[in-house]
Amino acid sequence: MNTQSPVLAVGGPVSALPKTDPRFPPVSDVPIPLGHRLVVQHAKVSQTYAGTSIIKHVAQVEAEAYQCTEAKVLKVGDDAWRNRETGVEWVGGAKLRPGDVVLIPMTKGLRFTRDDCTLQMIEDIVPLALLERPSA
């Protein structure tokens, strides 16, 4: 897999993630995706309104969690970004790697939980944009 290609977002370089990010707490026992699939972790939803200590209603927190479209790539299948019939790697484009934060549609893939975190198994063509990439 070619991990050397530069990845740029529209309008400039992708921002780097801090070493520890409260939106994505550590998760144990993450399944290994088969074939061309990825496992992503949804961002945690804040229990309070931004900049305040006012607690949100449970229904609002649950709705925001369901509608979450920001996710961190945890694991990548061996055949991701390869032709399904020939196994030849796709040319061009960003190849995601664990740690990348991406934008995904809320209705694609299989959702499940581990360690009180929402994970989702998606196909390699599902992510819409690369939002953040950890610094090497």
C-alpha cells in the first residue's frame, strides 16, 4: 500500500490531531475488518452546551450521537482501496490509515458498541472527506 502520497484537503493541508483527543477515547477489542472494510469510531458527543456547564437533555445527546458523521479510523482491511476482482491497488486519492479522522454518511455500514463507544464497519468507498491526520 502506498502511504507516501500527500493528502490535502480542499483549501489547504489537513490539520493534525493531538496525541490524546477527548472525542475519541481508547477502545479495546476492536474487530479486524475483512476485505475492503474499515472500522471507525464515532466522535463522543458533549453532554453540555459549548462553553457552558448547562447539561443537554438525554434525547438531544442521543440524537446528536446518532447523527454523528465524524469518525476516527481504527482498523483497515487488507484489501481496502484495491480492485475487487484483480486485487490491484487503486491509483490516486487518499488512502486512509488508522488514526485519520474522516467524514462519513450517518446511514452506511453496521454500527456496534465497544467500551461505551459507537463503532461502525464501513466499506472503503464510504468516507467522504479526510478531516484530520495524526502527525507522524
